[in-house]
Amino acid sequence: MFDDASKAPQSVIDEQIIDKLGNAVIRIYKEAGIKLPEGLLVSEAAALYNALTVRVADMSDMDEVEAELHSVEYALKKRLKEAASEPGTGKREAS
């Protein structure tokens, strides 16, 4: 799409970052022993991307992005751990 991500408009999502986040979601769910529900990968990766954009001043600075990836991954791990310890409090309750 853009050879130089810094020249891309701000609204363009960097595919490399989304790929890293998608792989992180898969890995974190697997490490937590939770089956990733079908269709949730994209929304989880998007949520991590949104969290990343809040923490990173320059999304084209891959060093800064890499440094903050750990914190958004940790936030997902923490959320999954809390959800596992309090079943029924998540947004997907059985009806």
C-alpha cells in the first residue's frame, strides 16, 4: 500500500501492526487456554490497535510501536484473566 508508512494518511491502518496484533491475540488466547471465538480475532486486534494508537505518539515509529505492544498485550492478558476468574461477568452471557 505505502512503501513508507510515515507518508500514509493518519487514518490508514498499518498492515504490519495489525498482523502483529492479530498474532498476539491468537497467542494470548492460546496461552490463557481460552478458545478464541470464531469471528472475534478481527475485533480483538482492532481493540488492541485502538489502545496502541492512544499510547503511541507516532504510529510510523516502529520502535515506539514495539515498545508499547507489550503494554497492550498485557492489558489483554489481564482482561482475559479477570474474565476467567469471574465467569458470567463478560459481555457474552448465556441466555
